[in-house]
Amino acid sequence: MAKNQIVLCNTNIFIHLFNGDLNTKNTLDKIGVENVAFSIITYSEIIYGTKKLACRL
């Protein structure tokens, strides 16, 4: 990845990652954690989803 390029990931990317999708993990590893970003909307959706999941367990 070129220097100073940031990849904005949406909620679906993180859902795939949390569910153990190796292709997603490998792609994000190649991009590098320092080059991955997410919006406040994505953050809110992840928090909401994890709280909802925790209530079901």
C-alpha cells in the first residue's frame, strides 16, 4: 500500500473479521492496522451489535 493511504472499512468488514474470515484477516494484515480506519457510524453499529449479541448469550 502506498504511504499515507487510508482504507475506510465499513461494518461488514469487521463482521467478517470477527467471524473468523481468513481472507478478510489476510487482506487487513496486508493493508496494515495503521492504514485502516472506520467511521463513527461503523463504531456505533459494532458497539450496538456486540451489546445486542451479549444480551442473547
